[in-house]
Amino acid sequence: MTNITQLQTFVEVARLNSFAEAAEHLHVPRSTVTARVQALEERLGVQLLHRTTRRVSLTLEGERFMQQCEPALEALQQAESDLLRRMNSLETFAFLFQQTIPPIH
């Protein structure tokens, strides 16, 4: 089963080419970032990132996976944003409706 947190973490590491910067951006310890990416790689059975003491880069499989993950995560974020905006509009409408309609006794 897909773990969205692991995917988001992988994408951040890949975008920033750094576990440390991804950890800072995600507001989690570096060890958490490392554990999430390792768990994703283990679950998929493929190495997504080349790691050296100074650099992080995508493997060929990592590049392909990133190309598919990035738009999918953006679509999820947009869907959530759209829903929240609609709900906020409905709540505002309901509040205004309650304020303009006199109570029935």
C-alpha cells in the first residue's frame, strides 16, 4: 500500500538533493527522512537514490518514479485545497443565511 508521507519525503529529498535540507523543509529529524526513504525503497524493492557522503542523486529508477510521483502529489494537494475552499464557501454561505433568515417560533 502506498504511503503518501514516504512519497512526499522522497520527492523533497529528490528536489533538494539533500536529506538534511528535506528534513528542515519537512520539519522532521534527518533520521526520519532517511527511515522514510529507506522504507519506500525496501517496499518497492529498488534503490531510488544514489547516496554519497557529499551528494544525493536520483537513480534511473528514481528519476522515472519521481516523474510520476510529483504530478500525483500535486494533484492530491490541489484536490485538498479545492475541497477546503468549497467547504469554506459553504460555511460562509450557511453563516450568512442564518444571519439573514429570522428564526421561526
